[in-house]
Amino acid sequence: MTPTPLTENPAELSKIYQTRFSGQTDYRMGVWKILIRHLFSRWIPKDGEILDLGAGHGEFINQVKGKALSAMDMNPDTARFLDPQVRFLQQSCCEPWPVVSNTLDLIFTSNFFEHLPDKNALKQTLQQAYQALKPGGRLVALGPNIRLLPGAYWDFWDHYLPLTDQSLVEGASLCGFTPEQVFPASLPYSMSTGFQPPLWTIRIYLALPFLWRFFGKQFLVILRKPQ
């Protein structure tokens, strides 16, 4: 019998994330406030329809504005952290999404694709995302780059799928996406677990992109659904 991946086991997801992020909520929200304002805001449409894929505790989706906000996650605990105006979709991302086709302006995902069990699951997820986005809509994906993190990539129990910026772009292209911008190295591997740098240093880091080449371990890939 094939074991069930953590991405499909809500009870284990709840347990592992309660342990991993216990006591870090305020700091993580502070980090994400800076990331949204100084990095991701350039791709967030005003009054758009936005879906946070693998939303975790809502650090992203709770701090953006839009006409319609949704969050998808298998972890039932996510519902407790979401603001009232955010629609919660508790389901596998590989299954059909309860989203009207060609309606989303932005799908955002951070440190999520590596938790999928295999590339077939990622392909199914990308296909669902492509269908949900309106023409010209974007998928913004942040995640650890296995090329820059050989061993440390596997320090998390629920990491299954090794990816680079290039492998993600190639897979997404097969699903119809066009790469708009690709940063092989952007953020450090972890900015809210373990060592917690002062928030002001994060603002400086984001303002000096040449530092990304030295300290960045996560790819940032912006994909677009053609018009």
C-alpha cells in the first residue's frame, strides 16, 4: 500500500504545522507585510480576484486587498486564521477547483509545490490554475530551489518534490503558461523559522537585489496565461 502524502492527510498537516510554527505568528505576519509591500505588490492587481494556493495561516491572503479573495489548503486549521472576507477552499489542489474558469487575476503560492507528492500532482495543479486564471492572469510561485540547496532541501519531513526555477518553468510551459519573469535566487531559504532577522534588515535586503545572488535560495517565478 502506498503511504498517503502529508499533503493529503489533514490531521498530520495540522500536527506538523502546529509544531513547526508555534509561537511565530506575529513575526511571520510582520515578515509577510514587508514582502507584500516591497516585493509582491508589483504583481498584485487592484480590485482583482486572488487565490492563495497552500495558504497556511493566511499570512499572504489576509494582508492583500481584492474584489474576491480565496485560500486553498488541506489543513483544516487554516480556517481559524483567515479573515472573514476570505473564502476557504479545504481540498486537494489536484482535484477540480470550485472556481469559475477564466476569472482569477492572480494565483499566489509560497513554499507549497515541494510538498506535492510527485510531478503528476504538480501538473494537475498547474492545469487547474491555468483553467481558473483569466487570460493575462498570473501565477506567482515562490519556493526553495534544489539547485541552490542540495541537502537542506530535505530537512523538512513533508518535502517530496525537488524543483528548480527551470524545471518549474518547463512544466508550466507544458500546461500553457508563458514565463514572464524568473529569478533563480530571491529570498533566503527561511525567513520566519529558526533565526529571525530584524524586520528592518528584510526591507534592506529586498531593496538590494544584487544581494539575492549571494543569499537567495528560493526561486521566484512569475507565469502568465496568454491573452
